[in-house]
Amino acid sequence: MSDLEEKCAEAGLKMTGQRRVILKVLGTASDHPSVEDVYERAKDLDSSISIATVYRTLSLLDELDLVVRHEFQEGYSRYEVNDEHHHHLVDLETGKVVEFQNQELEALKVKIARDLGYDLIDHRLELYGKKLKKKK
């Protein structure tokens, strides 16, 4: 059983075969797939899966905080397993999403919250940019 399946079971989620397939797709994704991407990949593994099942399952996983839903200013949602804290830089020309971690940034966010009189509980950071042109 995968970590994600274990977390689902701990949350009391009934583990159907179709849900297991969707969890496998999410757990092996190296990108941030959309609902349609998850559906296409899941259909390759189980042709009986419907897009409605994928929508319902992703919505449920999002409610249980087991996946993170991102918008990335594209007009549709993308998903990833909620397993480790990181941030995203989105290439506005290609749509590529680059994940990154930065300890200085983590410390700065806590400092900003404290300076404003708050304990930082949660946050999400998305950067948007274009690749720098190489100088000749």
C-alpha cells in the first residue's frame, strides 16, 4: 500500500479499485496533472474509469488535504500529492512548473509574519516568469 493509500485509509476513505488507480496516477506523476490528464492516465490503467469519478475523487482528496489543487493562472486546476512543502515557479511561455525549496525564503516568511504580530500557520507561494535570454 502506498503512503497516499495509507493516508486515505487513515482518513476513513473507502479504497475502491478505481480510487487506487487514481492514487497511483497521482503518486507517480512527475508533473502537476489536470483533471483531464489524470483521467487519461487512469483510463490507460482502467478503461472503466469515468471523468466524473476522477473529479469526485480529486475533490474528496482536496477536502481531506491529501492533494493540493493549483490554479497557476491557467483557467483550470492542476493537482499534486500533498507530501512535502515546496514552492512553484511557472514559466509563462511554456507552462512548465518548476518546484523549489529555499531555506532563506522560509525564514523570511516566518520573520515577516512575526514582525506583523502573527504566527505563520500556512502559506502558498507561486512565482511567474519568463526564461532569461542568454547574452551572446
